[in-house]
Amino acid sequence: MDTMIELPAMRRSAELAPNTADADSRTVEVVWSAGARVRRATFFGEPYDEELSLDPAHVRLDRLNAGAPFLKVHELDTLDAVIGSVVPGSVRIENGRGIAQVRISERADVEPIWRDIQAGHIRAVSIGYQVHRFDVSKPDGGRELWRAVDWTPFEISAVPVGADPAAGFRAKGEHHDCVLHRRDAETSEGASPMTDKTTPAAPADDTTDTAATEEITMPDDKTGAAEAQTRAPETRSQPKAPDTEAIATRAREAERDRVSTIYDLAGRLNLERSFAEDLVKRGISVDESRRLILDQVAAKFDETRTFPHVSVPLGGRDERITRRDAVANALLHRYSPTLFQLEDAARQYRGMTLLELARESLGNAGVNTRGLSRDEVATRALHSTSDFPEILSAVTNKTLRQAYEAYPRTFMLFCRQVLATDFKAMHRVQLGEAPQLLEVGESGEFKRGTLGESKESYKVKTYGRVVAITRQTLINDDLDAFTRIPAMYGNSIAQLESDVVWGIITANPAMADGNALFHTTHKNLAGTGAALDVGSVGAARAAMAKQTGLDKKTVLNVRPAFLIVPASLELKAEQLVAQNLVPAATSSVVPQSIRTLAPISEPRLDAASETAWYLAASPNQIDTIEYAYLEGQQGAYIETRNGFDVDGVEIKCRLDFGAKAIDWRGLYKNPGA
């Protein structure tokens, strides 16, 4: 039987081989999993054993192989926490072990960490992973075994102490064989004493309950030798050795359970590692640790973030989110069946009114709506913890975005987009050409040159409005308030962007040198207006090609890519650049260089002049007009909140946008005739 539960992302100790570090490529090898069993504990329940299957069919390696991050202590909130990345394509599974190469960053603040890794001072590595499916079994008399048969490792971290306190860096040293002989409870008394070559080892888990002999490999290092020497006298004590060893084994198991449970609970609740370490060092019991961890979670509730949850075993989405999206889809389909196709999950909500959906949302949130009036249902749905405000927000946002993206913005072809980090003035340096190379005679010296520059400045401005949707809207089932109004806002925002950019063309503003954008001094304005034809376009093209750098000498050879006309000249422009048959007269031939121009028709130009036309170069060749959005707020942005001044929901629509002509040499104007 499959059961769906929620689990956080988990962590496990991994092994790093410092002696595989390559100083030139700054790489080091990581054994990110060996699939060993680890004791896990539910917060209030019986502990269980977790085992990660390393069958290649059970592990999703895509995220690691795509260059997953190598983090500092599982920090997920800052870019500084990224100290390297997994080398793409290096992730593999060999002999039951997951192996990968990690490349360390060359940032100055990461250099001390890289040196400590090479020197072997940083010895703990941990992986973060998500389990999508467990196979659960329960051996007789033992704990449940949860075997992950579908799981995804997604990051590797360097940590001061590994998730398993006994884990550390693995060095590739020489190994020797050690025979381990396990005895069950019935043969423990009266058994022959161990030989000097026998080294007792703590059991890897609690599933070993029968006599068995197995060969294991132990690291041949000083630590291992010291531990063997320390334990050897215990194995040779004659009458009391079995009882003493059994007591010591139980004590070690109890301590391992205590430590692993504390670390596991603290990690799953995203508490600081130092908090768990303090509980371990102080010898706090598991029950007392649970109480202290709960207190810590309560104290940090407002600032603590937990790992994203995944559903087991199917890995599906949260039920609330799925239901919320389905309701939003049903409303969007009702608004425009052609734009928004009805999804299968939304069919159960088709035909329901806004008030019926509000009542449904309240019921899902545990609110009893029996006996409530229509007004009370509408009021509670808009001001409660139900999903209804979020559903309305999703509907308004999608309709606004759809209308915004559907509006034709013709300026984007010949303008360049950038992102502004703040609202301060942005200074764009108009670089001149590189200085001409001069001949260097025998035994001569190279002369220095300088780059000319001119500076243009502009900044992003904020535009916005707020509209309120009241409870009367729900009672009247007025869906247009949540769909058509945001759609009109999306259309209005796109129009505003076009107004700002095309306003630069029609207003002909002054540049940093004091002259207008189109000016005879800039050599981008025809002295006499001419009708749009082959001859006038050829003359404009030649003028752009002859544009010089800021030194007034270097020819830039700017080539136009776009023919910009008002709507009144759109047909003529299309005929001019169309593929023409062989004409009767040579003078009527339209050359290929003109037919390659892409026509752009913009009706905003008609208000200024129905005869003027323009040429524009590609922004990839030379700057023309630049437009900017605030970083993270590209295009239309909408947000909703429960109203305070109004009894309903307030929708705020905002645009952070700015534009400026950067270089006149990529633009040309002919007043027309």
C-alpha cells in the first residue's frame, strides 16, 4: 500500500579525498554516497533505518551532473555561500558508491577554504537530497527499514562537522584485510577467546543477529591502529569480557541513537548546527532535546525557513496548491476559453459562481459556512486564511500578463534592453573608436592613444495605479472585475512603454552634447525632405555609412537594418522592400541591400508627421535607444492585498521603466515630402 507523506530535504555525510586535490584544475574527488543505513527519527514517533539505493535506475543524477553547487554549510540564501560546483559529467556510480569531482571557486574569500581542504583541515562534507519514494519493510523484531528507491541528490556542502559524527574525509591510503567474527547471544558465553588478530567492531546497524563471519577492509592509518590497540586489551580479558563488551556495545548504540536523533531533528527543522552540537556535548537526553528543540523552533518561527517539501511516493505537488491552481484555471477558462484551455483537474469547478467557489475555499480551510449569508461568505472569503484571495490574485496576474505580452511593442527590434539595479541615474558612456595604428619605424617606440567618450544619463521611473474589488463583486458574480480590468491594465502598461520609447523619436530630445538627437551636426538628419523611394533611402544609407567616430576621422561604416515609417507609409515601405520582378527599366531596380531592410510601422509617428521616415541600425552593431526595467521587476507587475479602506481586495499594478537615446549615429531621419 502506498502512503503519501511530506518530507523535507535531507542531509548525509559524504567523503572527500584530500589527496585527490589537483591544484592546477582546483578539483577534488567526492564520494557523495555509499548507500549505508542511517538511523532516522520522526519528531514524535519510533525511529527507523534509512537506506539509499545506489542502483543507477533509482538515483536521479541530472541535478548533480548539471553542475550542482558546492556550498558552505548548506547555506541557501546567499551567493557567497557557493564555494564551487560539481564538474558536469563527472557524476557516476561505481561499485556501489556515488562519485563526483568538485571544482573550487577562484574567489579570494574561498582561497583559505581551498587551502584547508588540500591540507586536510576541513574533513567533513555533507550532501543534500530529496527522497521521492521509499520501499518500507520491517524485519522481525527490528526497526522499520525505509529504502529510498527514487531519490535526487541536489547539492554538496563543506561542513565543520558531518551529519554522521564519525564521518570525515577519506584518504586513499593502503588498506589491509581484517576478519570480523560476529557471535549471537546463544554462543556468546563459553566461546573461545579471540585471537590477537581479531579486532572487535561496533555493529553497523541493529539487523545483525546471527553468527556470521565477513571480511571487511579497514583504513591503514594511525587512528585505526590506535583504536585497535585500545580495544585489544578488552578482547583478552577472560571471565568478564563478554558481559563488558555487550554493555559497551549497548552504550555505544544508545549514544549513536541519541546523537543521530538530535542531529536529524535539528537538521530537518533547519536549526543551527551549533545548537545541535551543544545538546550533544552536554549529554542532553533525546526526550529533553525534543523539548528544547521545540522551544527553539517556537522562538525562531518568524525567521526560520524550512527546506522545500516533497511528497512520497509519487512526488506530487501539495494538495492545496493543486486545488488552488485548478480553481484559477476554471475561472480563466470561463473568462476566455480560447486563451486558457480547461485542465482536467479544473473540470470539477466548471460552472461554479464566484460565491460558490468562495464557499468551497472556506470549507477547505475548515470554516463552517452552513447558515452564513451571501454577504458573510464573501466577507470571510476575502479576509480569512482561505485560498480564495490567492486564487483571485493568480487570475488577475495571468490575465494581466497575457494582455501585456499580446500588445504589439514595435520598438523592441531596434532598441536594447538592460536591467537597472536601483532608481539612481544610469550613466552610459558612448565610446569612441580605437585610435588609429601608427607606423613604428626601426628602433622606434609605440605612441600612446586615447579613447574619446560622450556620456548619456537616464533613470528608471515608477508608474502605477490601485483598483479595489469589493465583496459586491463576489455577490454579483462579476468575473470581469478580476479578468477584464487586469487585462486592460496589462494593455495599458504595454502602451506606456511604447509611449516612452517612441516619444524619444518624435520629441527629438537634446543629447549630452547639447544638440538634438536628429540634427545636421550629428549628420543623421536629411537637409531636404524626400519621399520614400530607392534614391532617398540610398542617400540615407550612405550618410549612415559615412558616420565617423568621436575623433571626427574614423569612418564607422554603420549599416541600417530597419526602415521605420508611420502607419501612413506602411504599404509603401512594404512594397519598397518586397521581392520585385525584373523591371523594364534599370532605374526601377530595388537593390538587395535595400530589400533586406526590415520595415517597422508605428502609428505613434503619424501624430508627429505622416511623411517622415527613419533608418535604424541593429543595436548589436551600435547603440541606438536603450530601455531598462528594474531588476526582478521586468514588465508588468501586479500584487493584491486585503483591503483596509475598502471592504474587499486591492489590486496594485506597477511598472518600473525608463528609456534614453544613447547614440545618434545608429539612427537617421528624413522629414519626407
